[in-house]
Amino acid sequence: MAADADDSSADVGIIFAIEHEAGFLTIEHAHAHALPKPWGIVDLRPWSKIRQEDHPIGEIWYERADANASNSSLLLKLLFTNQPLSIQVHPGDAYARSIGLPRGKSEAWYILRAAPESKIALGLKGPLTSQQLREAIDTGSILDLVRWQSVSPGDSIFVPAGTIHSIGAGLVIAEIQQRNDATFRLFDFGRQRELHRERAIAVAAAGPVGIAVSPSQLTEQRTLLTANEHFVFEKIDLPPNTAWNLEAERETWFLIVDGTARIGSLDVTIGDVMFMQADRADIQSGSIGLVGLVAYTGGDLAPQLLERREQRDLINAGPQGIPVAGFPQAKAIATNESLDIIK
């Protein structure tokens, strides 16, 4: 979904840097940027302790902690809804580049929390011509033409570029998307913001969509939620008090959705996000285990993404289970820990 207001931020981040003979490796505890939205909520717990009574938060964006790092290809968000979001559509790569943007925007959602009868809109009930779509936008009848469907916690939804969609009230959603927030609104529930009729018509697949996602079990710990040419989205579930390696050969985002763990030198819990790339994260799950969402670039699965560490590898090991003889010099670098929300 789109950022419907000016960017705002609440920044918390730590970089765990390891100096090693092979080079300089980095695992980042991502910055969390909170964005006030008219459709947001005040109490974000357990996902965040940020609270602004007069400015409901609708989105948390997770960004690289290293301010000098290049922009990532993907953007991870949490969405919090107390009202429906606009009915909208995002461009594909070709159209985005034609208007000067680096890429389009396909996205996927994972439902973390859903009030009774919460719904999302995905596609239309039937096909429309360009002129019919134009009239539906002008008259507001597009609201009655989108296909609303109920959702529950644990549901996953793929929303390719060109899909007309919306998110209803009462939801908390984890979203992974291509890093581009170009959004063309068709209907805005009386908020009096600009609509983008002609651009929406140019990019929209104005009809029903057949993009149901059926999660598939890859291993006992890994569940594939969706995979496409832009990203792979997985859920991982680690038993209590177990040790694992997460191999992040590509750009990888890891959101903690339940439980606790120690990742490298960092203790993480619900709502924390790690960024990794060309690196390996050592994970020690906590006493109640760990559930997380992992997204990484590319359309093919990473077969060695997650591997359990054998007990024998932990004998004579350093604090994180790394053999003492090969334990690298590590340092924790604290970044700006102020919680500033830009209205």
C-alpha cells in the first residue's frame, strides 16, 4: 500500500559490524520510521512502543540503519488500520520507468492481526473498459465494483502491480514491496485528497484477479508465502532454545512476529527487524521459540537460507556459538535512538 502522507520517522537502529579477513561484514538492526496517517491507530503494541495521541500511526517503514548505505531494492512495512485505505493501484516496471521512476511496485501482505469481519479488496467483480473505469472513478461507484474478501491472521496475499486494491479497517499487516511508493488513487472515502484517474486507468488491470496464494511447507521450519520475479516471502518458525544459521546471500529482511532470539550480538523481540546481505546471521531462539517473516530479492528460493547448527559445533564456542579460535573482533555501533515523529 501507499504512503498517503508526508514521510515521518521514529528512528531506532544498531549496526553489528564484524571485521574479518575476508572483508567487512554487516548485520543491521533496521531503523523504524513511524508515519502518521488519517486511517491509523494510536496503540501499536506489541509491534512498537511509539504512541502519539493526536497523530495516529498508520505505517512503520523499516530502513537501512547505515545512513551511507545504498538504497535497498525492497521495502518492509507494518500497516495499522482503523479506517479503510484508499482504493488504489501501483504501476509496473515499464510504466514506472516511463515517468522517471526506477521500478514499479508489486507487494505482498501477511495478516498479523484482524478484527472480526475485517476485509481487503483485490481486483474487480467483473471486467471494465477504460471508459467504464473512468466513469466509476468519477462517480465513486468504483467502491461497489471492487471485490472485498474477509481475511484472518496468518493469511498471505500477493498484490502484483496493476491490481486495484484496498485494505479495510481493523487490520495489522506486514507488507513487503518493491522499493517504490508510486500510488494512483481511484477512491478515497471522502478524505478530499487528489485522485489520479488517468494514470490509474493507464496501469490498472480492470477486472477480476486470480492471484490466490497457497502457502507451501518447504521444511519443518520454513513456509513459502509467495515468490515472484521481484522477491521471495517466507515464514520461519524455530523451536525454543535452538541454534541456527541464516544465510543471507541476497538482500534480506527479517521481521520478528513472535517470540525472542539473539541474532549475532543483538537481542530481538516482536517488531524488531534485521537487514542482512552477503552475510550469515547466527540465531539462538529464546525460551518460547521464534516466529519471523523473511523476504529476499529474486524469484528463486534460497535453498540454504536456514540451517540448524549441530550441538557439536557449539562445543568450545564463543558467546554466539562461534568457535573461539575463529571468533572475529566485533563491535556494536549505536545509532540515533531518539524517537522523533515528523508530522
